[in-house]
Amino acid sequence: MGSRGGDFLGYVDRQPSGEYRAFDARSSVIGDFSILAEATAAVSAASPDDDAPSAEDLQGTVR
């Protein structure tokens, strides 16, 4: 799992083939990578929607 500033970014899952599958914060596939560092970099580079509120914006808010 990865987070930045308290916001969940996504995660990496190792596949039976040995590849690493990167997912964004909404569990959408970013891609498959042979190297873990590349998969984690892809998760870090995936940016949330600009219109989506951050965790700080939602703190104390019921939606």
C-alpha cells in the first residue's frame, strides 16, 4: 500500500507469474511490471482526480 499526505495512492500485488501488478486508489489496474520498484513508482506517479476531495477535505464531513 502507498499513501502520501494521508491519502491512499494504491497498491502492488504479486501475480502467480512473478510479475507485479500495480493498482491505483480505486483498484483499477495501472499495469504489470517485472520489477517491484517500477510497480511502486507507477503507483506513486498515478495521481488522483483533481476534483476528488482529499482526506483532509472530508475530515468531519458526512456524505
